[in-house]
Amino acid sequence: MSRPETLGRLVGMLNIALWICQGVLVLAFVVSGTLKSTQSKPRMIATGQTGVQAYSLPFIRFIATCELFGVAGLILPTALGVLPVLTPVAAIGLAIIMIGAAHAHWVLREPRNVAVNAFLFTLCILVAWGRA
């Protein structure tokens, strides 16, 4: 196999890996954003979104809106080929949200949730890097 063919194959595999990462992020943030935008604060806490405890409902709703806009930014620009630079911007925005979420769970001494936030953060950074 020649070098251009090998490089083309690697680029294709990277693209597939990035789409998989984007799909995982979309799933996580659609669920999180939808729950945060529709449930009461006590219901969110009861269903496991304990990181919201220290925040006001308007702030939680703001974060939910950011997550849902971030989902659109992860998929639409790259899929449609319109302003694809917005995909890494959306990924960075979601990574910033994950830093705040990890801090909230760290304060609550919830290492499993911190690990989930760190995983999502890592996927966000990979998407930002790969789509930049």
C-alpha cells in the first residue's frame, strides 16, 4: 500500500472515530440538557443529577440551554459543511461546562461522577482537536 493510500485510510478512520465521539457527546448532552430544562431541581437531584444542588434553577436552565445549543454545534456545522469551525467551538464550550460539573461533583465527594465528567471532557477536547 502506498503512502497516500495509507494516509487516506488513516484520515478516514480518524473521521469515523470523531463521529463516534460526537455521537456519544450528543447522546450525553441531549439527555442532560433535556432533563435540566424540564425537571424541577428536587427531581433532578432524585434522578442522579446531584451536581445541581448548589445552583439556582435559572442557572441550571441556562446550562441546559448551553448544552442543547452545544449539541447542535457538535453535529450540524460539520454534517452540513456550513461553518464547520463551529464544531470545535461547541466542543470547547461543552468542555468548559464539564470543568464546572466536575468541580460541583468534587465538592460533593462523588468520584464516579467526576470520572464521567473527565471522560466527557476528554471526548470534547478530542473533537475540538480533530475538527479544528
